[in-house]
Amino acid sequence: MNADRAKKISKTVTVQLVLYVILGFSLFMCFLPIVISLFNAFKNDFEIMTDVFAPPSKIDFWGFARAWADISQNLWNGVFVAFVAGVLNTMLGSLIAYIFQQKQFIGKELIYRFYIFIMLTPSLVGLPIQYSLINELHLINNYFSIWLTTLSGGQVGALFLFRTFLGQHPSAVYEAARIDGASDVQIYLRISIPLAFPIMVLSFINVFSGVYNDYFWPSLVIKDPDLQPVMAVLKRVSDSYLVKNLRVPYAMCLICSLPLIVTTAISMKYFSSGDFAAGIKL
């Protein structure tokens, strides 16, 4: 019996060791680019060309100062555009989801299936049409060219997410509110939004990250360098440091990651507490 127990313990330990090795390797591969970028952001050209993996001999923030001077305006542009797009898409998606979930009208499910069909269509299919429409509306060099296209496709994913989520809420909560005389606007603002707030944070972060990281579309519709979001100018600006001051592109990448780190850190509160799954804080 002791031999069986020892064999079972040995098997459990082996499985745990394998899991730790897999997780450790995964974490190593995730953090390796960040660590290398952090090292090289502090090194001079000679140190980078000698050994890109070695830590810096001294801490020098000149690269960060230079990078901030070059991209700070575009960084704020990117944050502003992504924030507005995230808020608009989240509010519109939650409102449409509320209508589909709580209201009854002819053809509701058919219209909903049309929405879902849009999700299955590759975004590149509508790209030429979207650009022609933006050009005809004279929205080139206007942030509405980004916000409108984000809403045209992003609300579909938000609708699917919110309707599935709102459908899990007890119907008695909404029925009690209607018996008390609450209007649809009051129910939406005072019940649906508070209950769905964790999933709204998730939707906002998804849209914010997608818009903030987008390079292709902002490069097409925003021609003015002073108005372009940071991702649209990052490659062009960093390419100017390929011969000298090699630390600057590394510093730029680290600075550009700060908004995403902040939004992810905020959302971790809901991930760690399980609010994304539950949706209701008891």
C-alpha cells in the first residue's frame, strides 16, 4: 500500500513539474522581448551592437527622453482616438443588446442574424468601400473616419457579447422594475449598465487595444503627421534611428506600451475577482 501511495505521489510530482516547465517556458517567451527592449533602451550604440542580450553597463534615460520628444503628441492622439472609440462602441453595443434582449418586435431574430453575419465577413472586404465613403464625406484627416468605421464593425461584436451576457440576468429584476414604473431608459441606466459593467470594461479594453494598435487604417485616412495616432508614425520615426542612437526605437516601443499596460492593470481587478464571469457583485 505504501508502494502504491509513493507511486501516486511520484506521478503527481512529475505532472506538476511538467506543468511548471511549460508555464515557465511560456512566461520566459512572453517576457523575453520586454526584457531585451528594456535592456537596450538604456544602452549606447556600441553595447547594443556588441551584445543585444546583455544588460546595460549603466542606466541612461536619454533614449526615453528623445523618444518622448518625438512621439508624445502622437501618443496622446492615439490614446484619445482609442478612448473615444472604446466608449462609443461599448455604449452603442450595450444599448442595442438591451433592445434585442428586452424588447419584442417583428423580425428581431432575423435582424440579429444579419448582425452576426457581419461578424463572419472579413473586414478587408469592405475596406475599399469604407475608404471611398470616408473620402466622399470629406473626413480625411478627421478622427471621425476612425470612429465611424470602428462603430460600423465593432458594435456587432459588442452586441453579441452584451446580448449573451444580459440574457443571463434574472428576468425578475427587470419585471420588478417595470412594475415599479421604471421606463426603459431608467432600466437601462440603473440596472443593465451596473450589472453589465464588468463586461463593459472588457468590451472597452478590446476596442481600445484594437484601435490603439491599428496601423493600416489610420495611415490611410489620417495624412497629417501631427494628427496621426502613434502606431501610424512609430515605424517611420523609429526607422530614422537605424544607424545612430539605436536605443531610441526600443524606448519608443516601451513608451507606446504604457497605455495598454494601464488599461490591462485596471481590468485585472475584474479578472481576478471573477466579475467578468459573474457580472454581479454580491
